[in-house]
Amino acid sequence: MRVLFATSNQNKIAEAKTSLGLLGYNVEQLLIDGNPPDFIEPQTDEIEIISKSKIQQSLAFISGTEFEGSSILVEDSGLFIEDLGDFPGVYSSYVEKTIGNKGIIKILDNISNRRAEYRAYSILYENGKYWSSLGICSGKISTEIRGFNGFGFDPIFIPDSGDGRTFGEMSQFEKDSKSHRGKSLRILCDELRRPSK
Ligand code: ITT
């Protein structure tokens, strides 16, 4: 089955191809005239609210196009650092582009509580119905940048379910088996495959 992922983030697409590919889905980026939807994000600190807004904007974006009636996937995600009151959270993309991993490590200098979690809220629209799911990956922020894989904060995020390596030091398959995105997409597919739905 084909799923059109409405996102401008190529890393999210690559990871969704891994997660959903294993479950038999064919993930493609939603592009109209070569462009992904340019989302206007509502002012909120809830990824769930942003994700709901993204799916509505995507459905408006495909209305009247050849993609009307297709299965559409959206996702909003971020890194939530406990001692910083869940910052950067919904501002993750902006913080990544501005202060980056070095900046986060600097902010956490001398802070002993380095607990953090990644969260992803995904919504799939198919045949007039919506399926949604939250995936959480708990861990901590490393004291130095390690690894070249993944994207964004991966070289400073150490998942609890691993062996001390950052996501930046893991393969995409390994990250997928533990990550917020992988979990969220697998829950979504389980829901979708339930016979009662
Ligand atoms: P779209 O809104 O177009 O999907 P985006 O990158 O702006 O793309 P978000 O608004 O959901 O997406 O922001 C997610 C940000 O959170 C992302 O840019 C990274 O900074 C961070 N992030 C989320 N998941 C991550 C992951 O698996 N690895 C590293 N950083 C991640």
C-alpha cells in the first residue's frame, strides 16, 4: 500500500521508509508541483495539536489534485529535556538550526539531570478515517557529540534501551527499533490492521 508522507524533512521520510517498509508499506513524500506542504504551525507546546493541524492542512493541500483520496501521513516530533522544562520541545527544529548540538551541550554544562525524551505524534488519514499514535523514546543527553548517523539531536541522544551509544552511533535499523518515530509508526500500523476498525 502507498502512503504519502507530508513533510519537508527528508530524514523523517528515510526513517518512515525503514519502519513502514518492514510492514509492507511503500512510503513516498507528498509533493505537489515539486513542493511539500508549507505548514503554518499553531502556537502551542503540544505536538499532538500541531500534528492535527498538519493533517488538516495536508488534506486541504491535496484537495482537487490527483492525490485526493490517497493515504496521507503526518508527524510532529521533538526533543524534550526534563531539566529545561521540556525545552526545546515544539521548537526543536528551530533550536537545531540555530544553536545546534553544541549549544544544547553548553546549556546543560554543570546540570546533573540530563534526562530527556524524544516524542513523535503521527496521524494517518486513510479512506475517510484517522489513526493517530504517540511514540516516546526516553534517554539522556550525552556530554559530547558522538557519531555521524541519523540527524538533528541524534549525536547527543543516548536512548535508555541501548548500550550507551548515541543514536548518532547506531545504524538506521537499530535506531528505528528503539526510536519515538519507529514506535509511533508501528503502533499506528497495529491499529490499522485491527479487524474491528
Ligand atoms: P515537517 O514539519 O515538515 O515534518 P520538521 O523537521 O520541521 O519537518 P518538526 O516540526 O516535527 O519537523 O520538528 C522536528 C524536529 O525535532 C527535527 O527537525 C529535529 O530537530 C528534532 N527531531 C525529531 N525527531 C528527531 C530524530 O529522530 N532525530 C533527531 N532529531 C529529531
